[in-house]
Amino acid sequence: MNSALRFILIFLGVVAFNLKATAQLNSSYTDQFAKVDSLASENKNEEALSLIKRINIQAKKDNNTQVVIRSVM
């Protein structure tokens, strides 16, 4: 019983850590897309496109399919 309880607590700790890390990563992407919107509204299209390409490359490295799709759209 003691080892089962310990396993459950460790498992929940790992899940909580992964959720926190994922939330921080997605927040970073959200900030970057906000910067893209800002650059585009200022007619700095070259800089916006360059930032989108960098976001796409980073998302592929992170295996973040949602961000890859969003950066293509």
C-alpha cells in the first residue's frame, strides 16, 4: 500500500511538472505571435515573416504541431 501511494504521488508530480512546462512554452509562443501581429500592423512585413519562420523552426524542434500549423496559416 505504501509503495502504491508513493507511486501515485510521484506520477501526479510528474504530470503537474509537465503541465507547467507546457503552459510556459505555449505562453512564449503566444507572446511571439503577438509580436508578429504588432510588426504586421506597422507594415514591417519582412520582419514579421522572419519571426514567423523562426517560430516555425522552434516549434518543429519542440514537436509542437499546433504552433507549426498556426505559423503556416
